[in-house]
Amino acid sequence: MNAMDPDSTKLLNLDGPLAEPMARTDPLRHGRIEDLYALFVGTILVSLGLVLLQGAGIVTGGVAGLALLAAYITGWPVGLFFVALTLPMLALTARAMGRGFVVKTSLVVLGILLFTLLAPRAIRITSIDPAFAAIVGGSIVGMGALALARHGAGAGGTGAIILWLYRERGWNAGRTQMALDGFVLLLSLVKMSAVQFAWSLLSVVFMAGVLWMWHRPGRYTGY
């Protein structure tokens, strides 16, 4: 292949090593299988993060935090509250976000309900360090939410609102997440001790930090 061939300049970076490929500037559309697999993995990550956080008796931000708080107060499964809190928020953003987003997010929420109901039979946590739960659990929930967002779904109701603000207004997803999470943390004071509140705050920082770092305009070209 001639380096001066117009077609070759699309494949090679002539300013660097000859064999170095140029970065794609056009978005590469995700296939249906990719979307389904990403939704499955994202659902698993969010569910696992919730299990770790619940095992330590702490909360995090967004609908996940609200659902955990409600579960602590009532003793009911966290997944039930996740569904109950998400559906009204999803309805508010349905017109702006589109049918595809609503369908995908609904499937994710039902998947989280299923996984959290099955988790006690598959995972038995007898002891977990709250620092570990806050850092790892918060990060896992954040990565799950990121995977879902990249494939057109939200990780719960506040995820839908955050993605709507990101698409319509260009608001940074991480900063918006932080603001909503602060509100959830304030609510958690009705149930949490000062120590639990501190660990919950740490989990929020790690969860929102994932979105803050990697979910921003121009960072990702696939869709």
C-alpha cells in the first residue's frame, strides 16, 4: 500500500509509527447483542454493589440510596423499592428520552429486582468492613450505571433524570449526581448514625466519581 494513497491516510497515522492506526472520529454504533450484554453486565454490577452496601448497613446516592434507606426502615427487599421509586421518575422523562430508553431502563430495573431477590440465596455476607463496602460497592454501582448509560439505559429513576439533563442541557453527569446524592444523604440521617453517614458519604464520592470522570460530552463517540 502506498503511503501517499488517499485511502491509506485513513488507516495510518503518518505523524507517528507507520503501523499505528488513526483514531476513529466517527461514532461506531453498538449492535443489538452489544446493547443486551451491556445491560446485563450493568444490571449485575449495580445489583452487586447494592448487596455490598446493604451488607455494611450503609447507603449511597440516587434511587439506590433511597431504596436501601427504605429497606432498612421497613425490612422489605431493596429491589421492591428500587422499582417503586424508579417508575414515576422514568415516566417524567419518557417523552424526552424516548421509547428505547424507557424499555431498556425498565428491563434493567426489573433485572435489579430479580438479582437482589436472589442474592441472599447466592451470597451470604456475615461480615464486611464498611470502608471496603463504601469504596468497592460505590465504585461498582458507578461502573454499572456508566455501562448502562453508554448503552442508552438508566440505573434507576435518578439515572434517567441525570441522563436527560446531560442530553438536553449538557450538564456534567457526575456533578448532577453529586447534587442529588447530597439530598439522599440528608434524608439518610433519619436512620443512619454519624459513622454510617460518613461511610455512606464515601460511597457516594466513589460512585459519582466514576460518572464524573468518564461520562461527559465528547468523552465517548459510540452510541
